[in-house]
Amino acid sequence: MTRTGQAAVLAAITLMCGLLVAGCGNGVRTEGDAPHVTPSPSAPTPAPTDLAEMRKLLDGAESAAAAADSDAAADR
């Protein structure tokens, strides 16, 4: 590829990246724009059975992650 061709490809890639950044940057929030969430005094407290079920799901997920790590280490 000639220098002129390389320069044209570089210019096209730069233009595409610029357009992508300009298009994706619309609507980006900054820290000052973030909505503030205040806890509701009437928020329901979870039932003990709900907490137990969540703990069971979390334990299962942790176990699956540990198994995946073990498999990945064995594949190396």
C-alpha cells in the first residue's frame, strides 16, 4: 500500500472514530447530573425466607464461579 493509500485509510479511521465518539457521547451523565435516591421510610423489609433464598442463590453462584476458576486453571 502506498503512503497516499495509508494516509487515506488513517483519515477514514480517524473520521469514523470521531463520529462514533460524538454519537455515543450524547446523553452521558456527569456526577452532578446523577439522580439522588433517598431511602423511603416505608420501604418493605425482606422476609427471613427471602434472605435465606438469596443466600442460597449467592452460595450457588459463588460455587459455580469457583468451579469455573478451577476449570480455567486446569486448562492452562
